[in-house]
Amino acid sequence: MIEIGQKLPAYLGKDQNGNDINLSDFKGKKLVLYAYPKDSTPGCTSEACNLRDNYERFLAEGYAVVGLSIQNAASHKRFIEKYDLPFPLIADTDLTLVNTLGIYGEKKMCGRTYMGVYRTTFITDEEGVVQRILGPKEIKVKEHAEQIL
């Protein structure tokens, strides 16, 4: 599990277009890596749209924004197109990054148990060192940009 004070992994994964996303791509920028459970679900859509609506503020403050979930590239493309998202989404279909970050595990909802991604946001400095982690109980999807900024 990645903790405050540690660097994110050098290789983060492939985005919706099959492009490699590396931590070095963001050198000199602070990074918001936000992990969410599933494309096009109500909470995840609210969170993505809140970040989209504040994207210019993130850029002005020196941040890059990248989303992460375990859906495939085609699902991410539909999500980006439907909601006009300006940032890349990592398709971690093999669970490599979510397991490295420690944000994948057993979840319970409506009396059923299943495996999934814990909604978590990692905020790094310009060198990729994690400065803050917002966990599932802290994140307010409709106000997430305010929580970060």
C-alpha cells in the first residue's frame, strides 16, 4: 500500500487510447490520481464531472488530473465522450495499480459482498511523492475539487 511520503509507481498504466502513463510524464506538476469504482455510475459520474468543471483551476494551480478504474479502454472512452472529460483515465484491467496502491478489496453494498475499487485520491508533489490521500469515507463526490484545492 502506498502511503504519504512515498512515491507513486513509475509506471501507472495505459489510458483509454492505449498510451502508457508514467509518473515521469507529470514531473514538475502536482498530480491528482483519483481512483473510482466504475464508469458511468451516479457517484463516479458526479465526481468526474466535478473534477471536469474545475479542471482549469487545477491547471492554474499546477496540477495534472488522471482518473483510474478497472474498466477497459472502451468503457473509459465512452465515459470520456459522454461527459466531455478533459483528463485521461487509466484502464487497470489487470488490477496491477489498484493492488499496488492498496485500494482494491472486499466491499459490501445492499447485503452483498464483492471485490472492487475503494474510491481514493492520491495527491502528489512535483516529484511524484504522495502528500495527501483522501479515502472513501472522506470524499464528497459533488465537492471533490474543493476538497483537493
